[in-house]
Amino acid sequence: MHIHSMSFDSPRRRAKRALFGLAVMGLGALALIDNLHVFDVALLHTFWPLIFVFFGLSRLLWPRHPGGALFGVVLIGLGGLMTAHNLGQITFNLHQWWPVFIVLAGLSIVLRGLFPGRCRTRRFEVSSLEHDEQVSVDASFSGVKLRNDSRDFKGGRVLFAFGGLELDLREAVMQAPEAALDINTRFAGVELRVPRDWQVVVQMQSRMGAVEDKSVPPPTPSHRLILRGENVFGALQIKN
């Protein structure tokens, strides 16, 4: 079963789509100008962080809760600092300052809990139960709750950006000694739950993010779940 994001075509969504389209057009225009060598400066290399500013503006213009507005401010600040760094105006080392964004993300979650959105129907969430041998998730800007109770689980693939995913495999059964699950996330939070008799082997790359394995290793593991992929500006937590 393939999960993908969808929602009603409201004026809010049309406006956000238009803003995103303008951002894509801007990147394309910068790339074209660079290819034509109109200026001596590589515009795309210099100004690409402004994409964060566009995403931040969309969060500020259409906030769902105070935490979302704060996240928009963070994105605008990040895009502005990186652009100023590319212009040589300031020195900004993202490798030193990335924990600040984790702290702000936590503050955003706290604000969301204390001050929930005014209209809960605006939030889009998919909840599903799968029986397939492989998990297939490709979604963005959404929340997904997915359970899998396959009798012959063989892994799968997860592509997720700008949202939250709860993947519950506690009822799944693995016949082979091991299975591989590819997880690639961008600005997303993923909670993965596995059976207690599975051993989790993390082989993922994490850039400006965190992967936390809280699962309890079985005394005599008979099955292994291998996690591969890349986590960028996100958080992956593994539990039983």
C-alpha cells in the first residue's frame, strides 16, 4: 500500500502552492542566469538558501499554531544567515550552531502542546493498517500513522519531508533472518516501533539531525531489522 499526502484544494492551499511555485521559478531563473554567465557571481550558489525564507514566510502567513509560526521564523533566520554568509557579510558555521535549531524545534513542540491550533480540521493526517510484505511511504507536509501486521515482513522504503510519521511494526512477523528498511527524511520526525524479538541495526547517515535507538536488544535475536538511508534536519526514534 502506498501512502501519499493529499488535502482539500482550499484557498490557503492554493496560495501556499503559488508561493512554492514562485520559489521554484526563482531557483530556475537563477540557474538560467548562471548558465548564460550574465553576472560574474554564481547566483544560484549564493542565493539558494532563500528557499528557506520562502518556506518560513508560508509558515508565518498561514500559521496553524504558535509553534508553526516559530518554525517559520527559524527558517527565515536560517535562510537569511546562510545567504549573508554566501555574500561574505558574516561568518556563519552551521556545524557549530545546528543544536540551536533542535532547541527551537523543541520549543515549537511545547508551544504546540500548550496552544493547539484554532481549527483542528486544518491538520491533515492519514491513519492506515497495512498487510503488505513491504512498507512504502512517500509523503510530505502531512502526518501519517501507519501500522503493518505482515506475516512475512521484508522491509521497504520511507521518503518523508516536513511532517511526522508513526510507523508501528510491532504486529509484523519476519520469516527471513533480516530485512532492510530505507528511511530518508528531510525536516521530519519519525517514530518507529518494532517487536521485542527484533534486533535493530542502524546504518543511517544523519546530517543536522538525531537518530535515537531506545529499543531493548533481545537476549537471543533471531531477526534483524537494518535501517538505511539519510536523516537531514530531523529526528528518528526507535522503540519497542
